[in-house]
Amino acid sequence: MTTKPAKSSPITALLMDDTFCTLLMAHRSEQGMALPEQSALVDASDRLAYLHALRDGAAVAEARENCDRTKILRKQRVEAMAHLNIDMRAALKKLFTAELSPENQPSFFAGQYVIYGEERIAQSAIPLHQPETGLDDVIAIVSNLLRRSPDPCITISDRNPDTKQTGFIRVGTHAAHFTFPEAGDPKCGSRAAILHYEIDHPGGEMIFFTTPGNFGPLSDMMLGIEDRNPLYINEMPQLMAVNSLYLQEMGALCVPCGDTCITMLLRDGVLTASERPDLSGEVEEILNALEQRGVPTAQRTSLSEFLRKVEVEDDYDWGTVESLSALHPDLLGNQEMDIEMSHVFGIPKAALMEHALRLCDADVTAAQVEIDEFINGSASINLPAGRHHFYVANLASHRRNDALPAFNKVSGREDQDLIFVLADHPLDLGDDPDLVSTMRRLAPLPADPTPEF
């Protein structure tokens, strides 16, 4: 610290020192920080390789250079400026110098996770980013940081230096459960119009809800997951990270929905969630089925006008539409869920019960009470056991408007404001390589699927 440049911040001096970072990783490893191995499903991560070198205490300088690639980048920048005039070169040199500064290098950001124990910068650590902070204060701040146990589930991102694409990597005790594909957007990990996840469902009820519950133990768990999220997920572009977080720690999918009504319709193993499903192609089948179930002719006539989108003098008979939907969700879709927040969560009821039992110290009665209160106002859909495929529009993508036509093509309908699709088989969304970005589980699906989130 006593030899650092005057304009350099303490955190830069610390994280550019290989010896300090190696000792730092050894300390965090003793506290329980674990690193995953490289994933065979994505390009190798130089940032993860650097963390491995710190953990092993070997070839750290080489791993840092491979991670930062500063020499290669500098050479590329010089070659790119060779044909420019002197004024343009001078202007660009300032930009390139900032780009190549230590605090903008991947190894710097990788080291931050180790010194902070999480990706978020603790308020107490902010002075480490201020050049004027003195040596005594630095020692006190770092000492306090190292007393904190590390977050066992850290998410880091890594930019492929050749393709300039960004992939996310889970770092922690269950890091191999999901891995992000190498992709183009630094916030969500993909420019694809549709994000695709593979989810194991134990069978039975899938619970969909929009509130955090009754503010009991289950609610506290959900809010705690959000609070521990290292990516500041307060923007829609980070939807992929939101789902990684909830799917890993709670087993729940998470979808932005706005303040609209949602109808969930299950057809041939495909569950769609939309503001209003287009049932115009099924009118006769639905009306015949309702007649067989004893629904009066007047009610079927009112419903027919709604399903066929017939222009009526006044509004549709919404009382009849809603009552018939509640009584016959298999035909008209499930509209039971209360919309109180801007996100929809979905989780197997069996997984929710596992959480409740753990939080209620295995007290079955208390866990059931917690479940009943938590899912008040939720919708319940019975789904078969096995691997399910969850598709949601990537709101960060410039191509997000391509998602709805693709969904409608596979469903054979023209649903209104469709927000997600959950299918018991992979959907054929065409051969456009940039339309869908997939998250894959690293471990093979067991013969007897269990909700291992």
C-alpha cells in the first residue's frame, strides 16, 4: 500500500497484487468459499481459471495475464489506430488507456468477489475505492471484511475476449446446477428474444402466485433471496439472473407480468400464461363440452360471443365468462390468481412444502398452516412429473417482439400479451440460432426425477 501511485485507489493496489490475492483466496477457502469446475457446455472462462489459480496457489501471474489479455488488447488498439491522424489517435488513446486500466480488467472484478465475500460492495468498503483513504483505515476495513463469511452462492460474469460475448457462471456450493451460455448482452447474458430453462417437476400441483405470501418464514426466505442477490436485480434486462437465483435457491421461476389479469391454459402438455388466450379456434369443441356438462343455453350463447370475439352492443357478459372459467378451467383456462405485484412466481407445491418443513423444524401441522397462508390467492395447475421447459420473452433483447409470434406458432393461437410458456416437452421454435438462449443443467436427469433445486 505504501508504494501505490497517488491517484490509484487502495482496492486497485490490493487486487493487482498476486501474493495478496492468493492469501486472500486461501483464507476464503477456509471459510467455505467453493469454486465450480469449468463447464463443458460453454466456452472456458478465463476469469474462473484465474480464481482456480488463486485457489491452487500456482501460475497466478500467468492466469491473470490470460484473464486480462492487456498486452494483446494494447497491441490490437495500436494496430486499429495506425491509419488515423494524430488528433484522432490522441483522443482515442485516452479511451483505450481507461479501458486497459487495472480496475477495468476481469481479474480485478474476480478478485472483488473474494475480498468482499460477495459481489455487492459493502458500504463499509467504499473508502477502499477512494485514493485518499489512508493505510490505517485500509487495514481496518480489510480486516473487518475478512471476518465476514463469504456468500456460498456468488454469480460472476465473464466476457469472451475473442467474441466479446458475456457468460454468467455460478460460484458456490451448488454452482453447477445452472450455467449461462456465452451470449451477447452483459446484463442478462443473451440477446436472444426468448430465454429457455429446463426445470425438473416432481409431479402434482404447480403453484403460481404474485405476492411474497403472508410475511411468515416462507416470505422471509423469498425476500432474503432477493436481498442476497449480487446482481442488483432491479432492471428487467437481468431477468435471466432473477430466474437463476430463484430456481437455484428456492426452485421457483420468476416472470414480470405487470398489473394485468393472467389466464393459464393447459393444452397437450403446454401451459401458456397470457392476459387472454385466443380460443377462437376451439369454440365448437368448448361449447359442446359445456353442453354435455349441463351448462344452460343462455350462458353458452354469452360465452360464444366472447370466444368468437363478436362485436356486441354492450360489453360481454363478464359475469358469465368469469363464472364459467372458474368452473371449467380445463376448457377456458385458469383465472384464479390474484395479481398484486409485478412478478409471477411458479413453484411445485411439493418443493414449497419441503421449504416449509425445514423452516418450521419439521412440524407438519405448522408447515401446512404456513403453506395455506402463503398460497392464498394463488393458482394451482396439475402437471406431470419430469423435465419441463420454461420459455419467457427476454425483455432486454431488441428482438423481444419476435417472442410472441414464435410462442403463438407453437401454440397454434394468437394469445394476447402472452408472458410465459411451460411445456412438458421441448418446443420447436424454429432454426433461428439467435431466437432462443438455453440454460442447461450440467448433471444428467436422474431416472427418478426429484425437485433438486
